[in-house]
Amino acid sequence: MARRGQRRTGATRTAPRNQRRGRNLDNEGIIPVLARAVREVENEVQRGAVSRPARTKFQVIALLVREERSRVKSDTEATEAQRAEKLKRLDGVATILAKTAARDTSLLSLLAEDAEVSDAAQTLRRQFLEEAGLEVPEEEEPTAPELPASLNPARRVVPQSVISRQLSNPFLTPDFSAPRPKPVQGGRLATWELLEPLFRAFEYGGASSCMTLPEPTTALRLPPGLELMPHQAQVVAAAEAGHRTFLLADEPGLGKTAQALLAAHAADAYPLLVVVPNVVKTNWAREAHLWTPNRPVTVIHGDGDEIDAFADIVVVNYEVLDRHVGWLGDLGFRGMVVDEAHFIKNKKSQRSQHVLQISDRIRARFTRPLLMALTGTPLINDIDDFRAIWQFLGWIGEKAPGPELMAALEKTGLTPVDPGFYPNARNSVIQLGIVRRRKIDVAKDIPARRVADIPVELDDVIGRSIRDAERELAERLVARYRSALETRSSGVQVEGIDHELVRRVAGWELSDSESAKTGENVFGMVRRIGQAKAGLAADYAAQLARNVGKVVFFAKHVDVMDLAEETFAKRGIGYASIRGDQSAAKRQRNIDAFVNDPDVHIAVCSLMAAGVGLNLQVASNVVLAELSWTDAEQTQAIDRVHRIGQEEPVTAWRIIAAQTIDTKIAELIDSKAGLAARALDGSDEEIAASSDVQLEALVALLTEALERQVL
């Protein structure tokens, strides 16, 4: 498999068909070689730590499986039965690869598109081909690697708003008011290679992976109605006291976003750059408005034509960072947050190079900027993955510890040959700013059950078609409303919007939608939204599964479940499917697999079939990929996890499509939940039915459309 900037070795080739006739094909070709090799990797993973040669072998097997699958599918000389048999055997190898990667998730990085194929991997690939008796193509001359986008002016953009800001302040003054740590000269460790010993210090483990944090302070004033949990307030207090680098590795659900935003506020680290995955970009903007409402926030989409470069907080996703890395390094940021920081663990990937380049330029301009790396990934996985993160934070350079870390290591008076070096070195790194708390550690701080919304953007073709359909539905409702006004015979005149008529029109539309088999209506639109965000919801569930363990994934429609399961299979994440069309025996087998099998990380559940009667408390995280029409249905799903015997606080992550009717439905469900609670407490309010939410969603859609026309 060719990689950008690497040698291409061509596709796998087999001997001509006439040379194979009459021979035992089961023991010929590349498949037996791969089958034996994958068992060797599987056995090593089962024994514990995986060596570098085994990781290389894992990657080469995956590459050759892909190549051979492609070759078999295009082999016109083979019969359909022969192709089917070979594909079946290749699927067997791929299944073992997936199970192996599920046992040691650090192997998944080797399957990424931007994963480096080393010289050792190329050599092993040739050995496998030769062992299989296949023709090995001669190596082509290496092609010149493509320039990184940051060095390729043709790929970079500078939005007009950025130009305006640069013109308004052409002489951006560096700030060196804080003293820089002085390099240690001539210490006892000056001649030692220290990076590998530092990484090994974490492989040995230790009692704690959290720096010493101060007690929360009361100085920070929060917006009305908001309150920090004690563990969150500790990080903010540390920033307020002058600490400026954090590897915030709290488990998901402990409020890392709020901690980062308020730490920036406490440190006055504005303007602030926030680099995030696309799936949480909108959520960061919303959280910034919530926690720091007096700090304008802007989000970069595409080429950034609509951004406000004068904003205090700039949010950009990894996928478009290459277009903006040039001007981002020159804007004068005093703080930088990298969310899901394990995305930059491959230092040779462009996204890592861009992040490191920007942080270097920020440090060159300001002595002590606020730098925060956020990730829920446990520290002890493959510690070498954190090399880029430590470098982003300035704790290490390319070949040696940074001045502050070196000073701390020298202070121990130990060298790597001394037995006490490793625990002391580990603690020296932790005190630079590693913060790791688990839900169970701070259970008293957080609610036993909460729902957290993750807004996602549908910015592809499907997303645009959904917004077009929603606009079409709104226009149809407006036309129906206007027609009803014109034909009204009662003579009643209402100034402005007639809200009673709006509700009647929404009722007519709802009645027609329930009986209609074709045409765009609210039910079809909600289903399309579910399909469009299925991949994003599955991505988020996969991140959770890798970070915190078992996850329950709920969806309403079969096609959403299918797409999610395809995503998990491609990523080598074990899952169990719980659906309404299963026999009782199969359903129970899948439940038992999720509960008892450590390699099954996700339960993919039908909201209708699995929302009641199940006990899945082995998990404490739930992903709601599609919205229910009632809070009761949503609560029933969450209660499969949040039940007697659950020892951890439960978080339900509700995936919501931003700028669509999805957001209105979520707000309505929450408001109806309040009515339901009052009804259960003895109020005269009726518990909301699904039709109430459907009707109110149409009322809101029509009202907003009429208000826009009035404006």
C-alpha cells in the first residue's frame, strides 16, 4: 500500500494460473503466510506487552490483507467459488487482527491512513512475499515527498477578517515579562540520554498520575446558574496560581472543556486557540458561550470566510488546520488548548507537525503561555504516544528534556542507573501538569446521572440536503398558514403572528405526516438526521470505548445501528448487537458477551427493543445516537445502565445535529421532562406524550419562519 512520501512497492502478484493447476492451493500463496504470522502476533498480545517487531508484523499483515483482498476481487481468471473461498480465508485473518487490536488498542494507530510504514515494515513485507513464493516487484525510486501544507503556500489561506486584524495591529509586541527557565549547564545528567528512561518510568506504573493541586478558591465569578465541581475548581485554581501547562487526562464526563475554558479565563490567556476534532467543534463554541459569555468565540469552517478574527477564542478542527496554520502562528495567541490530544501522537503526521509548529511560535512570542492537552486516554497504554504531547507542552524537545524538567531531574540527584530514578522521574513529569482523575475518584462531586449534549455539524452533501428539506417544510407550513389567514371567515384579526392559528396549522401538518407515505415530513426528516449523524455518533462512541471501557450505544433505526456496527468493525472494536428481531437465546448470548467478555467494548442497542428489561450496568457511559420523542423513552434507555448496583456516575451523551430541527426536539424533550417530573410530584400537569413534542417541534419551526419574514 503506497504512502505519501514513501516507496511504493506495487501490488501483490501470484504465479500464473497454469503454474498452479493440480496443486494444493490452501498451502500456497500469501494467505498461509499471513495466517501463521497473525497467530504469532495474537499469541504475543495475549501474553502481555507487545514488542516493536510484533507491532511491525501486525501492520504488515494488515497491509497485505488489503492488497490481497483487492487482487482477489479483480482476478478475472479465478472462478466465483475460488474468489469466495480466498475472501473467506482473508476475512478470517482480518477477524484475528480485529480481536488482537481490541485487546491492545494501541495497535489501532497502525491502521490509520497517516500511519508511517517504516523501513523495517517494508523489509518484512518483502520477506513475506518471498516466503509465499510470489514475485516481488523491484522497488521504484522514492518520489519526492509532498510538502507539508504549512510549507506549501498554495494550500494556505488567510481570511479577510484576519488581514483586518493584522492591519489594525501590525506591530504585535512579544511578551517576555515572565522569566524563562534557564537551561541547566554541566549537571550530572548532561551526558545522559533521558527521553527513553522518562517513558519507561511510566511503564513501571505508580500510585498516582495527578499533580499536586491547590484547594479550590472562591475568587472566580461564574455566570448565574453555573457551578464548578470541586475537582474542576482545583485545575482552575492551579492556573490562577500561575501554573501554565496541563495534560488534563480526566475520564470523559468530568468536565474537561469547562476546566480548560475557565483556566484560560483565570490565566487571562487571550486570545485563546482551541484545536479540536470536528465532531465536538460546535460543542466547544457552545460551552465557551456558556462558561465565558463575555469572551467572544469564533469557529473556523473551511477557508474561514465567516470567522471573526477579533474574537477572544478561536476554535478550529484538525481537518482544516493545514489551511490556517500560517496565520494562526502569527495572531498572537497567549493560550492554546488541544482537545483529544491523542490525535497528535504520530509526530510524523501533518496534524501533529502543525500543532507543534503553532505551539513553538506561541512560546517564541510569549514566555509562559497557557498550554493544555486534553485526552481521556489512560497514560499507560503506549507511553511513546505521549512524546508529541509532551513536546507540545514544552516539557521535552526533540532529543532532551526541556529546562524545567531537566532542573527537576537534576534536583533528584539520581541517574538512570540508580534504582530510585524512575519513580522520581515519573513524579517530576507529573508535577509539570499531569492531571488524571477517574469518575470513581470524584464520584461525590458529580451527579449520579446526567445527560450531556454533543452538538455535531452535518456539513456534507447529506447535511445540506437535510437543511434544504427543513427549509422546504417551513415554507410549506408558512404557505398553509397564509392560506388559512386569507380564507378565514370569522373576521378575527390578530396583530402580528396568530399563535393559535400556528398551532392549528402545525396540527394539520402532523396529522397529514402520520398518514403520508411519501413526501418530506417531520418524521422522514428526523430519520434522515439520524442517518446523517450515525457515523459521527459511532466515532464518539469509539473514542469513549478506547478511553473508559464499555459503552452502550442506542439508536432508533436499524440502518443507523448497521452503520455504527460497520464503523466499529472497521476500527477493530468488539461489539454486541441487541435488536428486536433476535431470538431470545441470541439476544441473551449477546448481552452476556457484552457483560462478560473484555474484548466486547460496545453494546449496539435498539432503543425500542433494548430500552427496557436489560441490565447493562457494567458500563457507565451511554451514547444516544438518535433522539426519542419522549423523555420517558430516553430515561428508560439510560436506566439500563443507571440502576441499583451501579458504582459509578452515569453519563448519557446525546448526539445532536446542530442547526437542524434536532436541536428543537432536544429542548422540547427536556422541557417536557420538567412537566413530567411535576406531574409525578402531584402537579395537575399531564405527562407529555410523543405527539406533544412532534407538534411543538412543528410549532417552533413555523414560528421561527414567520418571525424571519417579519424581520
